[in-house]
Amino acid sequence: MRELFWLPELASEHGVGVDNLIYYVHYLMLVLFIGWGFFFVYALFRFRKSKNPKANYEGLKGHFTTYHEGAIAFLEIILLFALSLPLYADSIEGFPQENESTLIRVVAEQFAWSIHYPGTDKKFGKTDPKFVHPTDNPLGIDKSDPNAKDDFMTINQLHLPVNKPVIAKITSKDVIHSFKLPEMRITQDAIPGQEIAITFKPIKEGKWDIACAQLCGVGHTKMRGFLTIESQEVFDKWFTETSSTAQNAGSDDEW
């Protein structure tokens, strides 16, 4: 079915619900297309000039269109309350515990994705715009904060373990961007001055793209990152090594 609708590979737990919503909406659109198409052809034949030389301003007197529109409204209500609202409720109320999740901050800017990891202590260091430096400290992390000693960041490279919930806090340094992981069925605007938390659970290992789904400037098409979903063992090794390297660099007053 996914191939029929040309959907990307599915690699997240909640993505099944998203795909089902897409399927049902397209089925409804197909029914509407066929139904209104037949009605259009019928109207062309029924009200052709040769049979109606004099204009009739009363139009149809039946209730076909009323019933048709009522049925459409009923189906849309079902889609809204049976699928859309439950998916939305899960996205804002179904957050896992932080101590059971992989925590990250995603900071967008023209034209790159900065990924902030909290290090082995699982606590993000404080950030402040006054500490921002284009190369030495692009996220403005306060290096005097003890919680920041083992923090580290990557540019356009997001590593996550499979089968473990992710809590990602999304924001932007300049304009509005949109953090999109097609295989995870995730799309979230990155808005300056706001930090928006999202959650998802990868269920398949692989490597995919991170896209920006919001036109953000002349370099928009080049704003491409890379998502790697790997086993917990591989991720832990990468995480520990990268965190230790950042901690040692910080002890030498380097970032």
C-alpha cells in the first residue's frame, strides 16, 4: 500500500497512524473526484443547449447535492475525530520519561542543522545568545556551567538508537525553518525564540536525510542533514567517545 501512494519508507512507531490518515484522506479525495466528475458530465448532458434553449434559473430541485455534501461532511468528521485528533493528542500528551529517552536539541540556521547532545550526564548546559560564536560556539553554550562540560554538538549529523523514544527540542537562530524526517513521519517548524518539543520512536536501523520543509532563503535546497539510526551498542560507543572528546577539549578551554 505504501508503494501505491509513493510514501517514503516507514521507520517510526507512530508513523503507522500517520500513514493510515494519509490513506483514508486520499480514498475520500478519490471518491469525491469520481463523484463530482460524474455529476459534471451529467450536468453537461442534462442542461445542454439543445434541450434547454431557454435558461432555467431555478436549477435542480432534488436533494442529491445536499445528501452528497452531508455525506462528505460526515466522513470528514470521522477523519477528524477518529484519526487526526487522537494522533495530535498522542503527540502532545504521550511524551515518554526523559530518563528513558534520548534527549537532543535541534537548532536550525541558514543553512544547517546543529544537533546538541547533553552528554553522559543527560543534562543540557545553559545557553545564551551572548556566547554565540560562528565557529567556536555556534549554539552559545555557557562553558562555565558544570552541566555543559560534557555537552557536544554535531553539524548536519543526527545519531539515534533504534527502539528507544526520542525527545527533540526544536528551535531556530534566524528565520523559520521546518525540521522534517520523512521516514520518521516527523515535520516540525523551527521558530526563533521558541523551543518546541517533539517525540518519536525509531523502529528500524538505517540512514536517511534531514530536510528543511520551509522555504528559508537562497540556500534552502542545500539545507540537508543526515539521520543515522543504529543499534544501542553502536550508538552508546559513538556517544561516549564523542562526549569524552568534547569534555577533554573543554578542559583545555577549547570547543
